[in-house]
Amino acid sequence: MTVAPVSRPGFSTTSDALRLREWSLGPGQPSEVMDLFAADDFHFVVDDRGDVHLASADGRFYLGWYPNGRLGREGEGWKLAVTGTANARGYEVSFDRETPADIVAAAVARALETSRRL
């Protein structure tokens, strides 16, 4: 097997390929997430710290928003959890307090899309 010698170390690219991108940063508006829920299907609780807890009527879906951070969890701002069944494990996802709300909303919307009434 023959390997062609490398004339210069590194990689080649163009200046256009190295352009900086703008990314969504900062927590945004939590209402982008909360507006995804119907009061008929979910229970809302605001506790004494101002944290918001949402749960599905069957108790298998949970979303917590902790504007000042979750107690005991460094920097955690959002927690999404879906309880499993006897045949399949559930899952949970945490987001930092600075995660843009539209990113959290996309994850929550996808989780909600996977649910169906039995």
C-alpha cells in the first residue's frame, strides 16, 4: 500500500467555509415552552420558589422550569422526564438555565408529538 506524502500539515479549506455563524444564546422566553401545554391535559403548579412544574394527567410526563436553578443541581434550568412502562424504559433530559427556550420547546414539542391517548 502506498500513501501519498503530505506536502503541508493541517487541512485545506476556503475562507467562506470558516465564516462565523450566529447561534441562539440566552434563556429567551419560557412562554415559548409553556404555551405548548393545554390546561385540560396537564396540571400546572408554581411552588414557593417560583419554580413551575407541569405533569400530564396520567402522571407519566413531567416538565420542570427552575428560573433560579434547581436546588441541588448546578445550573439546571429545565427537566423533562417521561416515565417508562413494564416493557420500555423512560427517559429524562435536563437543560441548563441558559439554554434558549426555543431549543427546550423543540425537545418538549417532539416529546408531546410522540404521545397518544390509549
